[in-house]
Amino acid sequence: MRTGGRDAPDGRSRYAGQQPYLGMENRIFMRLIRVATAVTAVSVAAACMSTPKGAAGTAAAADITGTKTKAAAAQSASRRPNSASHGHTIARFSATTHHRFEDVARWKKIFDDPTRSGWQKPADVIAALGLKPGDAVADLGSGTGYFLPYLTRAVGAAGVVYAVDVEPNLITYLRERSEKQGWSQVVPVLASLDNPRLPRGSLDVVLIVDTYHHLDNRRVYLRVLARALERGGRIAIVDWKKGEFPQGPPDLHKIARAQVAAEMREVGYRLVAEPAILPYQYMMIFASRSGAATGETRP
């Protein structure tokens, strides 16, 4: 009798109680079952962690979530001003608007509009500065050079006019315009946003027309600017009055006259004159107090 078949003559498996050769399939099947069981156990454990049950599990999940929330809040807070301790100061000394002036052709039409003289009164503004032949003056935010004809006449050939702007295209235009007009005393200056790049102790007057509200971090900027003044030097600020007028930017871009005066006083300047000559703008002239160039403030 052949005994090599599947079953023994009594009907039992010939491999009963043993690991049969054909049991390889069974061993593979059992291993697969064990792997599946292990995977299921891991999945269940992960589910328990992601959806905790019971008071302890809920507390743990809340603690993890709370930690992440606090970390995110701390990171967000580090990127914004502290409204409680610094918000007011930053708001007062910050620009109200940011935009570029690189399109020279566009801004020539606006800044050099012939009708502007009717309300800007450039000759009266420059006369109020009290400039003398040989003086040094900076036109901060010179733009297309609207005030340059008046400034060059006021300081004469022996004086110097720094035409300052942060836009490279405008500086190129100012140089070309000055050469064409024969303004040898005009020195175009490409400034940085945080530094006017003016020679230390060189200026009698700095004129800032419609530019003050574009200056950012003015607390630092104005102290840097003070270093360019000679002792007794002055800063004249012309900017837009609050309210609705035929000329000027939206009201939210304007800075109230009282705020400008307060900021200048805080960083070491005193108001010495306030010519009431313009219909839509205020004009204030400040002198640096002793120590202003070093950032000190005197009472």
C-alpha cells in the first residue's frame, strides 16, 4: 500500500501532531494573521491616542492642544507689536502709507502740475525758511524737484541744495534736470528708508514737504536726521491738514498737526515758528534742542 498519500489508512492525517511539509502554507497563513493582529493593535492604540476616552485621556489631549495653541500664540505675538506696552508709540511714529514713486512720468504730471502753485505757494514757503546765500539746505523727499528752483535761488551759487529721495529713478531724473537747468549747487542723494544719508553737521535747514507721513520708525529717523544739522539748524515740516480739502491724500493717510508737534518734541526738537500761509497744509519749523543730535531729550 502506498503510504505517500494525503491520509493514513485509518483516515487520520499522516502528519497529525507534527509540522507537516504541506504545513508551510499554514505557517505562512499564521504569520500573516499575527502581522495583521499586530497592525490592528497599533491602529487601535493610535486611535486611542487621537481620540482619548475618559477624563485622563481628555486631559492629556487638551494639554497637547493647549501647548500647541500657546506656542502658536507666542510665535504670532513675537511678530506683532505689543499693543499694551508699545502699540501707541509704534502707531505714532509709523508711516501711514507705503507706496512707490518709481514712475517718473506719472509723478511729474502730479508734482509739477502748473496749478499747484496756487495752493502750494512755493515762493512763500521758501521765504518762510529764512535761507541766506551760502546756506546748505536739504529737500527731503524731493520727488521731481518741485522746490528746487526756489531753493537754488535762495542759497545762491555759493550754497548747496541736497535733493534727497529713496527712489533711484527719481534721483536719476533729479540729476538730469539739475544738469539741464545749470543748478550746479544741487546734489542728488539716494537715501535709505531709515537714513537720509546726509553729511553730519552740514545743514542749516531741512525741508520736508508732504513726506513726513511716509517716514517709518520716525523716533529713530528724526534723531539720525538731527545729526546732519549744524548747531541752530532747523527742520521745516509741511504736511496735510486733517479733514476734507480739494487737495491731498485720503484723511486716514494724514497726520494731525498736534501729533507731529508731539513727536518732534519727544525726540528733542522745539517749535520755533508756524507760518499760516497754506490752505490745505500746516507748516511748522523746529530747531534742535541741546543734545538732540545724540538722541537725548531735554525738558
